[in-house]
Amino acid sequence: MTGLRSYTYATLRVVPRVERGEFVNIGVVLYCQDLDFLCARAEVRPDRILALDPAADIDLITMSAQSVVEACQEPVGSNRENSGLVTRFGMLTALRSTVVQPSPSIPG
């Protein structure tokens, strides 16, 4: 089974009203140290978000989600040379109280 690799991921979610605890999943951040791989994908679905909060700022949410995706695309050195990707994954998946939040990291 040489093709199997361990990885860690976190789901990106929109929490338009933190006090209610409701959220909509909009993407994922995936990290694999063995392959020096860090990637994120996000798709903002305004209809689902506005169902939870009709006053949600869809443009701001889209911009926040896109910034996570773009942060994963910036080049860094190899993990064997430095801790660039693992550090970046840690920063992107750090728990925070904002509208776009990562879930806890999950290994696979």
C-alpha cells in the first residue's frame, strides 16, 4: 500500500450568526506533509447562507473564502527545508470567531 498517504483537513464553514451556532459548509483545506501539498477549495452558495441570515454580507464572505484559497496557492519552500506549509495550514485552520471559520482539523 505505498500509494496511501496520511493527510489532515478542515472544513470551511460560514457562521453568519455566531450566537445561534448554525453554519453552512462552503469548502475544505487539505494538507499532506508527505507530498508537500496544501490546497483549499470553496464555493459560496448565497441561497443557503441567506436562509440562515438574510442580512449576511455575501461579498465579504466570498472575499474571505477566496483569501483562504489564495493563501494556499502562494509558493513556499519544501517542508523538509522549512515548516512553511504546516505553519500555513495551522494558521488557516486556527479556531476563530469570524463569519468564515474552519472546523477542527481531522486526520485521515
